[in-house]
Amino acid sequence: MAGYLTTHVLDTAKGTPAAGLRIELFRIEGEARSHLKSLTTNADGRTDEQILPEDEFATGTYELVFHAGDYLGQRDFLDIIPLRFIMSEASHYHVPLLLSPYGYSTYRGS
């Protein structure tokens, strides 16, 4: 099985997918942080393509940066949400974000 990375962002305050939210992917190697890709969520709160597809997948430490402040249209609490995680084997890594103006949660989904 080859590895790949996906996400799904849901706006829990509105009860809808978070459409139009910008996401960046970085690879972390020691102190170095390399930008790999920028994407935006579609009407379903997902990206139109895999964030890290099978042909680009490599194990290691990554960071997804969700630009919540831009999406929420406010800057009085949440702005940038960085999620750093390790992909240690070739597998499907699904990293959802449940978002509201004053909080968020994430988990390894399926």
C-alpha cells in the first residue's frame, strides 16, 4: 500500500463544510521547514486533490497550516492553526479539522 495525505475541514459553528479555507503543507527536517504545497478547500471542505499524493509521499514529520482567521473573517482569537504530525509508514493519513471561531479539534481519521 502506498501512502498519501488528505484532510476535511468542517465549520462546527455553522454546521457546514469549511469552503475556501487555505491550507499549506510543510515538511520538517530538524530545524528546517520546507514549504511543499498550498491548497484551498472546496465546497465539501476537502481539497480537490490529495494534499500529498502517493507519488510524492515520504515518511517523516509534516505540518499542515490552516489559515482559520482568513476563513472566519476575524482575528480576535484563532488565526493560524499549525498541526505537526509524523507519518511513519506508507498508509492513508487523514487529518480532519473541526473548526469554530473559538476552538478546534483534530484527530487521525480514516
